[in-house]
Amino acid sequence: MTAGLLAGAVGTVCLDAVHYLKYRRAGGTDSPLAWEFAPVESWEKAPDPGQVAKRVIEGFTQRRLPDGSAWLTSTVAHWAYGSAAGAVYGIVAGSLPSPSPVYGVPFGAAVFAGDYVTLPIAGLYKPIWQYDAKIVAWDFGAHVVYGTGTAITFWLLTRLGTGAVSQRPYAACLPRPMPMRATAPC
């Protein structure tokens, strides 16, 4: 799971790189770090991950979050979502006989589809058909890049044996030849 979390963070950097490229092509001049960590003055200007986190936190605590927490909440939620999705990827891909970077394309497409199903229900997005095709294409591409970056990173971590993936978590429970008098650990 650690490798998946790390891979998801790298995937988030990849997704943000696509969005930053779009920002620069539209005439933006901020540096990548200034763009990535730009201040968010109020909840009305907070990006979608922050809006979702705000709803969850306010629903759980039954307290209104002040505008001053919009930036930190949005930033943490963005990176946590990307990392958590990477952890899920790591669990699924890590349980397969051989993780492959190719799995990143359908993974990124699935994250994209999930966003465009859940966020309209939450009232944060319009239905997908109400967006300009170019906007949807850019966002789809960014999510495929996210998935690919996540998958490549996970694959590299598993291949390099960094300690983030020392062995498959289920390995102790797999059937294997046992001496007659020994008992299985599972």
C-alpha cells in the first residue's frame, strides 16, 4: 500500500503538470510552485477537492469552516485524493501476477469517469455533456497521465524492491507445498 500511496503522489504531480501546461498555454505566467500552491482566499474560489473536503468536515463536525482554511483544506484534499486513489491502484495492481504500466491508462480513465459521475451528483460539476469537448478532452488526458504516472511509478517501485514493496501482502496465504506435519499460517 505504501508503494501505491507514493505512486499516487507522483501521479498527482503528472496530472498537475498537464493542468499547468494548459494554464501556461492560456497565458499564465506563475511558476509551477506558485501555480500549484496559489492562495485560495475563500470557499467560493476553492477547487473541487477542497469543496468535497469542506462538506465532509462540516458534516462530521457540524461546524462551519472559515474561509481562512480554504487553501490548506483544498491542498491537502487534492494530494490526499490522488495518493489514496494510488493506494487503491497499488492494492489491485499488487494483487495481480505482474503489475504493468499499461494498467495506468484504464485506471486514469476510471478515475476520470468516477469524478464525472460523483461530482455532478454532489453539485460541484455539471453533467459531462454540458462541458465543451476541449475541456473534457484536457481533463480526460490529465487523468490518463495521472493513471500512467501512478502505474509506472508503482511498477518501478515493485521492480526496484525499494522496501515500499518488499513482498505481496497476501503471499503468506498462498497455497504452497507444506511438510506433512506443518500447519498453514492462514
